Amino acid sequence: MTANGKHPRVLYSYPLKLGATRICYTAWQCVKNVAEAGADLTVFPGVLQRTLPESIRVRPTLSWGKLRISYKILGTVRALQLHDYIVSRRLPGLVGKIDVVHTWPVGALQTLRAAKQLGMTTVLERPNAYTRFAYEVVAKECARLGVTMPPNHEHAYHDDILRIEEAEYDAADYLLCPSDFVKKTFLDAGYSSEKLLRHQYGFDEKAFAPSNRSSRPSDGLKMLFVGGAAPRKGVHYALEAWLRSTAHGKGEFAIAGEFIPAYQEKLRPLLTHPSVKVLGHRADVAELMRDSDILVLPTIEEGSALVTSEARGSGCILLVSEAAGALCTHMENALVHKVGDVEQLTSHLNLLDQDRATLARLRAESLRTVDQITWSAAGDRLYQVYKQALTGKAALGATSGNSESDRSR
């Protein structure tokens, strides 16, 4: 409950297709589960792609029945800003009915400014690291590898997007950070800790469940990567570590995801090793995870990759970089390495290959606490963040200590 004994009344403004794939799915789960946690929710999506519980009031901005504005024809940025304008124009009619306005990047600036004038508390979702930081580290990694990003790629440098997002950062009362890594990138950029609130994403435990498989010393390790195979994800670091380790002798490293063509060509000498399997995009990710020992994500920049929680729910041990934003604890239920540290990642692979008792212990401990990282748990956490924002507190305080993610190293 809020200070006045009522549930937080939240306007959730999402400028894209709520309930579609990728980040649109993430937002849909956040909406559904924070409502189940008790928030009184009004949702303004650009388009509603997947149904929501009847208790949630939904008023799309870019669709009317079967008629909808095309993001492709209008242009995604223009569509997001049209959504932003429509939401900002609706806000005056919601005075006295809304406590918190929850916004998403590139479709928030007018809404944030209007809400401030109306005395509403505002939060801006930060599904990824500080954008300037992300652009810079990805550009540096691409230059080091000699790979050019496609100009339309979401992680190629876009000055117009950066200007919009930095204005949104300043306009929002609070920035919602789904991992300690995201929070750190904003602290390093000079933002105050009082402005940064920690929440988390989750996974669907009905879709991602473990098998009864065990890994014997005589078996080869099965390692899996899932995601868009681009330089920022660090697949090159995973390949180098895999081929340096003892695991590649009898094991298998499967890569499920589409490669950026220039990146795949650069890595071709490594990808052609007999122990490496390039699977391309796959629809059976849950089954692949259940059949694997390890999920590897040596990313150089991330928000909080959903695949890491899905992998834990499926019984995989995480081998991730400290930039992955994974909800895990090094040597307790996962192995975490420094960004770009191939030697450390190699040693982690050798440990799991040569010491199956450690592998079994990490797996058991990871599965023991997966109830803390479901979408339901994420909804409970977001509900508390709304109350935190309304009471003006700077951090989650005592409640943050209860989250497994806050105990990482």
C-alpha cells in the first residue's frame, strides 16, 4: 500500500507493440505481473499485441480496432514520438486518478514534461545500459575486431536517438535499472544514486523447466549461446575460451541465433571447428536449454538478458560476464568473469569440465532459488519500486537486500 493506504495508481506508457517479441514481451510481462502484485494499472500501448487481464484498463494510441498506424511506413522514431504526444495530451484528464507515470525510451519526453507540470511522479524504464556508454563500447569492440555494424542495427551509433534519450533521463524523476550493471553505467556517467531505482526482469517457469539430465565425467560438456550473434554479445570471447579449454575435446558448443554477416565471416576459422555447431535462429530454445549444461553470455554491454534467467530455470549453469546483468552470484550458483577476460572464462570452462561435482553443486543451488527470478517475483519487485518512487526514497533500502541480484559478488 502507499502512504495513503491505497495501491499505486499507475499509467504505463509503452510506445511499441505490447506483447509482441523481445522487449515488447518483456514489457507485457511487467504489466501483467505488477497488476497481479496489486498495482492499479492503466496502460497506453502503441498497439496491444497480446491480451491482458480484464482488471487492466487499456487505451492504445496508434491503433483503433483492426486499424493501426504502420511503424514501418511512418518510421519507428516518428511513431514513438506520435505515441508520446498522444499520451501527453491525455494526461490532464487523468489528474487525481494517476500517481505514477511509467514510460519507455524514445517515446517519453513530452509525457515526462507534461506529467511533471501536473505533479505526477515519473519513472523511465532503462532496459539497457546508459546509451552513450553502450554506443561507445560497441563501437570500440567493432573497431578492434575490424567489423562494421549494419547502419540500421539497434546498437549502431545514432546521434538523434542519443539526444532524445539523454533529454528523457533528465526529465524523469527516476530511472528504473533492471540490473546492477545498468545502474553502474549511469553512476559512472554522473547520475545520482537517488535517481536510480533497481528492479528486475524474470522468466516464465511454465515454459522453462529443467530436465532430469546429469553430466558424468565421461560425458562431454554441452554449452549453449542464445541471442543475436553480434560483437556486443561477445561470441568471439566464448569461442576463444571454448577452443582453449579442455571442454572442446569431447564437448559441444551450440550457437542459436542469427549472425551479423561480417561478424560471422570474421569468426569463420573458429566456427568451423567440429565441436562448434551454428544453429541459426531457433524456436525450440527451451528444449535446447534443457539439453545443455551451460549457458554462456560473455557480453560487453547488456541490460538484463532474459535468456540468463530462462537458462537458470531450465537447469543450465550460467557462464556470464559481469556486464550480462544476470540474476546470479559468482561461485554460489554461477560463474562470472570480467568483460573480455578470455583467460578467466577458459578457467571457468576447465573447472566445470574437470570437476563435475562443482557443476552439479552450482546447478542444484541455481535451481533451488529460481523462484526469486520468475516474472511473478519481478512484478512484486516493481510494485515495491512504485511505492519507493511515491515516498521519494532514493533506493530500495532494506528490500533491495532481499534480492539475489543485489548479492552478486
